[in-house]
Amino acid sequence: MVLVVLISLGGLWVSAQAETRVEFIEVDANYTFGDKIIFQAKILPPGGVSEVYLFIQPAAEPTRLEKVSINEQGEILFPYDVREHALRPFARTEYWFRAVSGTGEKFESTKFALDYIDNRQPWQTLDDGGIQVNWQQGDLFFGQGALNTARSAAKTVSTILPAQSLANGVRVFIYASAAQLREALNYAPSAWAVGEASPDLGVVLVSISPGSEQQLDMDRQIPHELMHVLVYQLAKDNYPNIPLWLNEGLATLAETYANPDYQRALNRAVKDANLLPMAALCAEFPMDASGAFLGYAESASFVRFVQNKFGNRALLELVNAYRNSYSCAEGVQAATGSSLDQLDYRWRQETLGVDTGVLAVQNLLPYLAIIAILLVVPLLVAGFTARRAH
């Protein structure tokens, strides 16, 4: 008799557990970029669920939690306002649901992924397996030209920093104008910015309009932003420790054609005695447009000077030093054997022609040392001989 009761009770327990099992079906997320996301799901069975929660996990950000409502049919339709709670553009966001029964039991769905890509206009796509190019305006020839440029740029950046090839999976998105690019970002990049890299995502945004100048723009912008991605892949979590002058200088070095306006800005700064110390460009550039442009120009010229003096290996050693948490000045000392101030001074002299008189004296120092030895040594010998004779 006791055995029968236990079996019956056991059967009731199993039956109760089966009745409270919750399934999540028809899970989806549809969005309008920059506006809202509609998270939806259906719970089976709908009865017996007292609370439902939505977990939203943006890339590299804290998890967000929302309490959502469920109708009598077990359906969930939750609008998430992206204007108020922004998601990082072009990043992957994970989300999942949790239901709580009336008895306190918890049931979670599997995790789902949402790639938050600008979907306000359709993208055309070309993909070679390692680099994907996406564009909104222009024909197939435009897209193939951009893909060819990206392939060539991937080789160039790996030559400048001879350590590893650019990892596969880089996505390039080409907007037709800088204004459209800036509008797509939920933060305000510099008003003069024409490109932007999210190197941790392997995403590059550039602004290139189809037309007679499109190849020139591709040859400048795409290599520039791909270099930022490679620097991130080398520096990893210490990417923010890379001095700004090095990061932007390397990116400019990768461009197929140098910007002629940079040299004009340098010439004007030399004439007006307005050059910025390189130490002041470690963490940030000036906020005003002209000061920022000079910062880019100086960085490009200074990094090219380091490359000419010490070779590409020194550029890689600089990145490795900052990956190992060296300070801005310590990294230069470790990679080149000179202090940042000394290297800055030499760059101004040798590249920009500043303090040419001092530079001339420095160039004559080896000869002056020889002359001094030829003059001083005989005098010392003569003095020693005369002293002994005395």
C-alpha cells in the first residue's frame, strides 16, 4: 500500500513538472536603424507564467534588463527605443528571455544574436572570404574597385607592420558622403571625419562618392582605416594605450597617396613657429579643426621620419612596447634608443628644417672632435714632456 502511494505521488510530481515546462518559439528581433527594435517571441504554454524578462547584451557593454508583457496567447511584442538606449552601430548584440512561473520556477530561452547594421538603405555586397565590401551607391564596378583596393591595402599594412597578416573577417561599409556616415553613428565624430574604424569589431566605415575621384578616395580612406584594425589586432586590449600620433601616423603612412595639404600645414606651422610638441599628441589632438589637422600632419611626418631612420621593425617595436603598457615616452625610448623629446627635435631639424644652424653644428661634431684630438693631443704631449724636463 505504501509503495503504491509513493508511485502515485511520484507520478503526480512528474506530471506537474511536465505541465510547467516552458518553451520559447518564434523568437525574432526586427529593427529600424536608429529608431527602435521590436523583440518578439511566443511562450508555450501561455498559462502559468507570471513574469517575463528580456536580457539585452550589447558587445562589450553591461547587460540590460527589461520586464516585458505577455498576452493571453503567450505572445511577446516588446519595443526597444534605440534613440533613448543606443546600441553600438554595426556590432552584434545578444538577447534572450526568462520566464518565471507562478511557483517561482525559472525558464530561459537560448541566446539569439542581432547584428545591428544600418538597414535604412539596402547594401550591395562583395566578399572574397577575408574582406567583405558593402556599398549603397554605385555599380558593381565601384564595389569591385573597392574590394581590390582593400585586398591591396591588407598587404600594405602588413608590410609596414611586419608581424602578421590582417585577420580575416574585416567588413568595409562605404557611405556616399561623410554626412551620411556621421549620421549613422550614435556618437559625434569630428566634423571633418570622412572615415571611422571600429577595430575591435573588424568594421571599417568610409565615405566615398561614385565619380571621377572615387579611386583616389578609396586609395586613401580604405588603407587608412584598415591600418587601425591591424594595430588593434597587434595591441589587443592595450589598443587605447597606443599614442594617438603613432596610431594616426601609421594609418596615414598606409595611404597610397600622401595628402599634399599636410605638407602645406607643416610649412605654415614652421613659418609661424606654431608646431605642436609630439608629447602633446600622445593622448589627443586639438579640438579645433585647424589644430586637429596639424596634429594629423605632424603625426604622418613624424612616423615617416621614424620609419626612414629606424625601419619598419622599429614601428612594430613601438606597437609592441605600448601593447606591454609602456608610457608614451617609454615606448619611444625602448624602440629607438632615443627619448621622445630628442626624436622630436631631430625630426624638426632634419625633416622640417627647424634650427638649421644647430643641425649644422651637430653634423660637424664628428669632424670637430677629430680636429680637437689632432690639436689637443700634441699640446698635452708637449706639456707632459716639458714638465718632465723641468
